[in-house]
Amino acid sequence: MNDHDKEEIGKVAGMGAGMLGGARLGQLVIPIPIVGSFAGAVVGGALGSEAGKRAGKVILDAGTGFLDGIRGRRPEADSA
């Protein structure tokens, strides 16, 4: 998996999380049925997408390193 793939995965995950949180917050801020949820989801999705794109690679690299440690694999740089 290359860095671009990791960014795309983070982008989609961040967008989903942002949309859910944004819809919830939007409904609190704009208490008009559907309108508040929709507006919040749009804003939350955009913000979450950018945050996920930036953090996706870091999170996936950390998870891979953690699992490799559990499996007893050494990073490529150490095995040379």
C-alpha cells in the first residue's frame, strides 16, 4: 500500500466521521429538521476529509508498525 492509498483511505474515513459528527452538531445549532443535519454534515464532511487525508498515512503507518511488532517482524531498515 503506497502513501497515496493511505491518504485516500484516511480521507474517506475522515469524511464519514466528519459527516456524522457534523450532522449531530448542525442539528443542535440549526434546529430546523433536515436543514441543520444537512448543513452540519456538509461542513463536517469537508473538514473531516481534510483532517483524515493528513492523518490517514500516520495512523495507518502506526497501525502497521504495531501489528508487525506483535507478529515479531522487524522493520526493513533494521533487517539490512
